[in-house]
Amino acid sequence: MTNYMLYNKISSLPPSLIKEVDDFVDFLKSKKTKKNNLKEREFGCGKGLIILADDFDEPLEDFKEYM
């Protein structure tokens, strides 16, 4: 679809729908700029946030009868 064909389609719409198309185009532009503004995560940024107990690999008391 060419820009001219798209322009003709939009021009044939009633003014209320043209406003909706305009709002949608603004939404798409803002979505694109938000994606570009995201910072890349730094390696190791979550270090120390999760801590496992020392006995993590030990069998649980609840399952002793099955072992």
C-alpha cells in the first residue's frame, strides 16, 4: 500500500474516525520511542537478591516415609 492510497482511505473517513486514526498514530509513535528508551540490563544487577537456605538440597521431613 502506498502513502497515497493510505491518504485516500483516511480522507474518505468521517472526521470523528480521522481523529481516532490520528490518536492511534500518536500511540504507535509513543510506543516506538518507549521501546528505544529502555536501558539494557547490566550483568549481575540482581546479585544477592535471592538467597537459598543452607539445607536447600536436604530431603524434607514430609517425604521421609516415601524414601
